[in-house]
Amino acid sequence: METSPALNERQKKHLRGLGHALHPLVGIGQHGLTDGVVAELDRALTDHELVKVRVRAGDRAERDLAFETLAGRTHSALVARVGHVGLYFRPRSRASKIVLPA
């Protein structure tokens, strides 16, 4: 079973810098967190490694739960969260394009 990557603060800062210019590729809308959304994020992480997700939920607790659930179900790390947008990272097992600092 895959686990979420463990990142230190320096690595998170590096990833936040890379993610700054990205636009959200995945969105959670009125139907909430569905298997389709999880599959789409999984595919996006496989293709891009670093992905922004927008959660359209009015309640902060609902958004927090959605962000944490997505990280767990996709075996990715929630690097940053600002308002309705979360930044997720999952390195490729081979040929990773993103090099993390030590």
C-alpha cells in the first residue's frame, strides 16, 4: 500500500513556490467529493505530480474534510491550503520531474 510522501518545511516551501503559478486542474462542486473527483486527481497527480484543487463548499469544516480525504485517498501530500484551494504533491515512482531539496 502506498503512503503519503513525508515532506519537511523546506520541501513544502519549494513546492509552494512551484505551485504558485498553477491553476486548479480539479474541482469539487455541488455533488461533493465523488469517486470521479478522486480518480481525476489521481490521474492529474500521475501526469503532473503537483496539482491545485478547488473545493466549492460553503462550510470551512466541510472543505477541511474534503482536503484531508483527497490526500488520503490519492496517497498524496497536502502541501498548502489557501481558502478554497489546496496544493497536492505525489512524486512519480520513476522519472520524477520535480527535484525536492534535502
